[in-house]
Amino acid sequence: MTRTSRPSPGRWNWPGARVAERNQLKRAVFLDRDGTICEEMGYLNHITRFVMYPFAPAAIRRLNKAGIPVVVVTNQSGISRRIFPTSLVDEVHAKMIALLDAEGATVDGVYFCPHQRADQCECRKPLTGLLATAARDLRLELKGSVVVGDRYADVEMAHRMGGEGILVMTGYGRGDYALHRAEWPREPDAVVEDLSEAVDTILRRSFAGDPAQKAEGHR
């Protein structure tokens, strides 16, 4: 009998990633991918279907300038459903990084869960496995960090880690908010139009007065 191994969670860091100093853990902003950074396509099963929102690079660049680590965390169950291979996810992320780089923006890591809910893994949002892995890799402080996404799963994940969850109205956000808000056990910490407005909120409220971030941002 042939046994098929379950796909492993994916992570992508690179030499330029800004890892916190050994004696200092930094809070971070975790961004959902589809519907937050790029247009929601259902299953993004071809590289041509990756369309970055025009406001995303500038929004991420503002977080970079403030010295705030930015990490992408995304569910990609299409891998385990055999809708697309892991290699396509890697290709999409390479394109995303290249487009951001061309606009002077960067992310410190990309983490994705390839599983379905039935797999009962610890990395599928709203569980916090991806966040825990990123925190170990990049020496991040999860408590007080922020998650931005277009699904309530992103908000719930933020609350589970002891941070703030911001819901954007792009992607599935507007419909999720209109149709399911009454079912949510806890409201998002903010509901905003898009990632650009989310960054406004983060810089004004969530990270305002943080000396570590402020010092990094003025280097």
C-alpha cells in the first residue's frame, strides 16, 4: 500500500529578513494574502490570476518605514485539495515579493498552511500555528501584534494570540461583515475599507508611541 504524506506548512524567509535583536522581541503586523494584499480569486490556480491591489505596496512600505515587521500568513488548502501544487504558491509569492520590491516595500516572511479543516492541523487559520512559527523564526512578540485580513478567521486568530484583529472590506470582507457579523463571538478591533486604511489605524493607534518601533523607523 502506498502512503501519501500530508503536505507540510510552508514558510519563506530570505537573507534580507529583518530578524529582531537577540534581546528584543518586536510586535508585528501579520497580513492575510488573498483579499487583503491581492484580489480574491477563490482558488488562485494560475500565476496570471495574481493581481495585487494598487494600494498594497505603499501601505506595506509605510509599515517598513515605521520599523514594524510585516509577515504574510495565508491558508492555501488548494494544495491538499490538489487544485494547485506547492510550486505555484512559491511562484505566486516570488511574484508578490518582486512587485513589492519594485515599489520599495518588503515583507519579512511568508507562511502558508496547505491543509483543509478536516486535516485538523495547528497551522490553519484561525489557529495560531503559523504565527507561532513566524514568532520563533523572526523573534516576534505575538501579544499586542496585529492581524489584518478579509475573513473573520483572521480576526479570531488575532484574538487567540492576544493581539488586535482588523477586518478589511476588500475580498470577502464586506460580505462576511454584512452576512455573518451577528454570529461573531467578538467584534473586530477595527473595520476598515482596505489595507491602506488598516495601516492608518495601526500607525495611529496600535503602534503609536512604541519606542522600539519608533527607533527602528528613524534609522
